[in-house]
Amino acid sequence: MTKKSKSPVAMPGMSASDKRWRAESDLRTLRDAEEVKADSSRMHAAKAEAKKQMQALSKVSGAATPNDRSSREKRLAGRRL
């Protein structure tokens, strides 16, 4: 039985230098993420951009975003007025 890789991007024939480059790149990504989390204005801007992109993608996919209310919820809200 072969052992499955934990990483979806792992490549069986990856050279040692490629593995090192990937680890260094992953480290940069993690370091950058921590810097964004520590800076409230950058985090706020990132969240706003994420919301904008989620809304654009929901239009393409037809899926509702977390802030969208279902038609049933809208009908119920209208009755409460």
C-alpha cells in the first residue's frame, strides 16, 4: 500500500531544491499572514476585499453569500412589520 501525501501539491519526483524552495515560500506566506493579522488596518482592508470577491463569485455561481437572506427569511421579516 502506498502512503498518501498530506499535501495536495506534493509531487513524487520533486527535487530536494524544489522542496526547499516550496518550504521557504510557505514560510514567507505564513510570515506575511501574521503581519496582516497584527495590523488592524491591513486586516480590515483584506476582509473588505474578501467580502467584495465573495459577492462577485456568488453572482457567478448563483450561491448566496453569508449576508444574503433567503426569500423565506425576507417574507417572514415582511410579515413582522
